[in-house]
Amino acid sequence: MNRLSYPAKFTLLFLIVLIPMLAMGSVLVKQFAGEADYLEGERLGLDYIKLLRLPIEHIQQHRGMTNAYRNGAEQFKERILGKRQQIDADFAELARLDQTATVRLKTSERLAKLRQQWATVQANAMDQELSGVIAAHNGLIGDGLDLITHVANTSGIILDPKLDSFHLGFTLTADLPRLIEFMGQARAMASGAAAKGQLSPETKNKLLLLMANIDTYAQKLDSGLKVAAAENPAVGVSLQAPIQNHNQALQAMQDLIRRQLLESETIGIDSDSVFQIATDAITQSYQLYNGLIQELGSLFAARADAANRSLQLTVAGLAGVLLAVVLLLAGLTRSVNRNIALINSATQRIAKNDLTVRLHIDSEDEMHEIGKNFNVMVETSSALLRQIMYTSNELHVSSEQVYTVASQSAAHIDRQRQETTSVATAVTEMSATIHDVAATTSNAAQAASSANEQAKNGKNVVQNTTQPSASWRGTRSGRQRDSKPGKKQRIDRRLARRHQKYRRTDQSVGAECSDRGG
């Protein structure tokens, strides 16, 4: 970090904040987008099932009409032809939706198979054996119900995580269609028996089995709707009337079949009445079917809108947070860079010996404290520099004085050196003079010694001379003393003169030595 500039540091900080935020935002966006897409898929599947219900309902009616017609109810012929046109129109409308829905629902092959089966049923409905015709109708309707289940799976309707919509979707795509199919089969079988005026044991057993299946799926339907209503009371309120109408119409159909066909030894009701009562029950069931579609559509739409709003709010919030972070980091970067530039400029001016510079940082953060401390540092440094300059001036003056004293000392030392040289020269000369004096003194000493020896010799001579003539000297002493000085006196005078000469020599040598020493 210490190697990075502040812009690089702030950029790195921004990336550290941005990357987790983008990751979290991406997760949220994917979650809400996935939820919205899932709900859109459910809505598409619901639209497909809504259209697919129509050909299934009309094929069920075509089966009942065909069974009644083939059992002698000629009045159903024109209605059969009109129903066929209606079924063709239903498949055409469904095919138009399939062109766009098949990409997600994967329904094209199944729908093509249904249309092909329908074409076969139309072609053989009047000529083929009745049991085969009914079986073909049942197979076609069964494949139609399988297509509803397939759409419910591919669209996610029966996989919805919400409990209310899950039970409503399961009821819509599984329980109620199966119940309606069993009701349609019972209608066809009962109207056929009424048209014949008799109920064979085989037909009776099949009809009993159908009634049992109707009871089973009616109970499952009621249970699923109760759970959905408990989870979402608003759904229960909305579906209350369709459920009551369905239950009443179903009960009326069951009562008719049991009383007039299963429990009666003779059939006293015509096929039109049976067909109409059963059709009314089935119609009420389809009204409930339409109510379920409407409720699920409302739930899916509301949840899709909520998911889209959540997605939009998430994107907007994420964008707002990112914008706030960008602006915050940009402002922080600009503020720090501006303060750093001020500090850098001030330090450069200080480097150029400008101690008048001061920092003025307007922020109220640590940079402001740095600016205050910087100004205190410059003030302290300036005062210290003034003290150093004052001390330096004093030191300069003292240095000049020391230099002057040193120069004088050097001059004295030079004079002393010269005097010392003169003294050395004088000493050298004095030494030579002393040498000469010593030589002279030595000569004088030798001369004095020689004179002393001569004096001794002279004294001896005198003594030797005076001793033989002592007597004579005694006789004639008076006469000699009176007449003229003797030989001894002459010698003494000679010695005295020589002694004076030596004395003058010594004095002259001493005077010369004194002159040379000075």
C-alpha cells in the first residue's frame, strides 16, 4: 500500500467496495429477475391452459352428443356438426398461441398430435364401432389432460413455492380436469343409456366406477381448495360462489344418475334431460375452472409486478449506492489530492528557503490538524533559523576577533622566531668567540705557565746566585744596599710587568665576549 499513490489507493478501495456490492446486487437482481421470469412462465402456462380447456370441454361435449346420437338420439346430429366447427376454431386459436409459447413450454409436437387425433375422431365418429369411437374420444381427451399436466410442469405452475398458488395450480391442472373428465364420461354413458332406455350390467359397473372416481376427485378438490383458502383468505372469498355452484350442480348430477339410472329398475328420463343436467354440472365445474384461472392469474400478476418492482428498486438502489460511493470516493479523492497538492507546494517553497509560506486547509478533519501542525513547524523552524543566524553573526564577529588575535599572535610568533634566529646566530657566533677566547685563554694559560716556569727558574737562579755569596753579601750588604739595586729587585720588576701584561690580555678578551653576547 505504501507504494501506491492516493488515487490508486482510492481506486483500489472503490474496487474493493464495488466488487462485493456488484456481486450482492447481481445475486439480488438474478433472484428478483428469476422470480419475475418464473411468474411470467406461470402466466404463460396459465394462458395456454385457459385456451386448451376449450377444445377439451367441447370434445367432451362432442363425445356425449355422439354417444347419444349413435344410441338413437337423432336430434344431436346438427349440434355435433356445430361442435366440430367450434373445436376446430379452438385448436386454431391455441395453435396461434403455441407459436410463441412452445419455445418455453415445448408444446408444438403434443398439440400437433392432438389435432391429428381430432381429425381421426371426426372421420370415424359416425362409422366406427361406438365403443371404439368412445375410446378414441377418451384417448384424445386423456392426451389433452396430459398436455395440461405438461404445461403445468414446464411453466412451473405445480411447482410454485407459495402454498396458496401451489394448491390452486394443482387443483386447476390435476384434480379438477380429472374430475370434469370423469363427469364427462358419466354424462356420455348416462345419456347413451337414457337414449337406449336401458342400462346393461357392464354399463352399470362402469358408471358405478365413474361415480366412485367422481366422489374421490371431488373430495381431493375440496381439500385443496380449503388449504388454499386457509393460506389466502381472499382466495376463499373470491371462489366461494363458484365452489358452491359447482358442488350443488355436481350433487344434482350425482343424484340424477343414482336415482334415475343406477337405483331404478327402469329408466324414466330422456337422454336430453340427462345430458342437460350433466352439462350444467360440467359447466359449473368449468366456471370454477375459470375462477381458478382468474385467481391464479391475479396472484401471478400481482407477484410478477411485485417482483418487477423489487427488481427495479434493487437496480435503482444498487445504482444509487454505487453513485453515492462514486461521488463519495470522488469527493474524498479530490479533497485529499487538493490538500496533498497544497502541502506539496508549501514544502517545495520551504525547500527554496521561503519560510513565509503557511497552509490554509479548510476541512475539519485530520488534514486540518496537519495544516496547523505544519504552520507551527514552520514558525518554530523560522524562529530557530533566526536564532541560528543571530548566533552565526555573533560567531562571525568572534571569529574575526579570534582571527585578529591569531594574526597578532602569528606576528609575535614571527618576531620571536626572527629573534630566536638572531639569538641562535649570536649564540653560534658567541660559541665561536668563546672558542676563540678559550683558545686565547689556553694560549695565555700556556704563556702564564711558561712565565711561571721561567719565574720559578729565575727564582732558583736567584737563590742559587745569592746563596754562595751570602757571606760576601753580608759583608758587603750595607754597601751594596746603599750604592744601587741588586739583581733580585730587577727580577721582581720584570715579573710585575709581565703580570700586568697578562692582566690586560684577560680584560680585552672579556670585553670582546661581552660585546658578542650583547
